[in-house]
Amino acid sequence: MRLGAPRKQSWDLTVFRRVLLSWQFWLLPFIFMLYSLCVQMLQNNVMAYWMASRGYTTIQQNNYPTGIYATAIVGTIFYAIISDKLQSRWEVSIAIGVTFIIGSAILVSSPSTDAGYFVAFYLLGTTFAPQAVWYSWMADVTSSDVQLRAITTGFMNSFDFAFVTWWPLVFYAATDAPNFRRGYIASLVTGTLTLPFIGLIAYLEKRDRARGVLGRVAFENPANDDDRDGRDDDSGKLMDRPVNVRSAEISV
């Protein structure tokens, strides 16, 4: 089935009012900011500081944290595949949010064994998945309005960086090493906050799709007598059936 055309295409004075009154513009950047703050314990050499305090060698301090990015790759691919198969983003987002809570809670509890820290850090590595999943979710819920999508995309980036530039200075100061307890607690709080907002976004998406607010409209064929293929009647509308794109490309 064709993707269809966006409902809003032209830039005019109504764009800013439409964007500022949309829930997408406010909720999506906010939840992405919460995610970015939650995963700060995976950066800023937090794991390396902890390993140094436990007597690990410099080589081990350099090599072992790379496992975080290995689990990040696996988690991103896994969640992306699942969300695409479900054609829905909220289920895997809930799973990611729960992982935020579990991993952060382990760190807050100060495990008595090194294994507990390794499990927490590597488990939290899978929560880098929102980089792919939530930007895809944003594209899904703004597909009917190209201006809203463009502005929301930019705001997701800028709003995120507006916080992560100073957050580590407060919650992951080098003077707190090797026990970044304040940072672990902050990650637990921000990770937990993602869950109600995931539920709210999922509800608003379902509501607006039911109302017909979200989603694209059908393409219309130009009134050209030389291009009759694919019309279902004389109105110029295209029939809702698959198009053999490959054959069309070859014939050009």
C-alpha cells in the first residue's frame, strides 16, 4: 500500500501555532532528554573509575567498558526489529524503561560483588536503543505534518544537549569517583519517569489515529489523459493496490 502524502506541506503563519500546540513537540523531546540523562552513567568514564578503584589494570579499564557498546548494538538491533514487526513502538519502549530501572537500581544498591556492577553496566548498554526506536516513533506520529516533523526533530536534538552539557558536572563530578551514588540515583529517577510518559504518548497516538488526525492522505493522480494506469475511476484517484516499483524503474 502506498505511504500517502502528508496533510501539511506549506510553510505559513499557522506552522508555529500548530507546532506549539501539538503534543508531539513537547512530549517527544522531553522523553528523549530523560533517556539521555539516564544513560550518563555509561559515559564520563564512570565504569573506568570504578574499575580503577577495584584494582583492574589500565588495559582492562580501557577494554572492558567497550562491552557496553557491544550490548548497545545488540539491543538497538533487537528492539528495532521487534518494534518494526509489531508496527508499534510503545511495547519495546516500556521494556527499555524497565531496563533503565533495573540497571540503575543495581548500581544504587552498591552490589557486594564486581559481577553485579558488570551486569548493571552491560545491561544498561542495551538502553541506547531509543536513539533508533524513539526517532522512528517521532517520525510515525508526525508523518502527516512535515513541518512538525522537522521542528520536532531539531528540538529533540537541541533540548537533549541543553541538559547533557551540565548534567554530568553536577551528578558525575570526578570528585565523587569511584562511587557516583548521586548520579546513579538521578539515573534511577529519570529512567523511572520515562514509563508514564511512554504510556501518555502511546495513548495520544492511539487517540489521534482513531480520530483520523494522524496518518497520511491518499495520493491523487494529476488529470493527465496520458497517465490512466492505476486509476479506479475518472476522478483521478489512484487505486489502492501495490505498484511494481522495480519494473517502473527499468522501463524508464
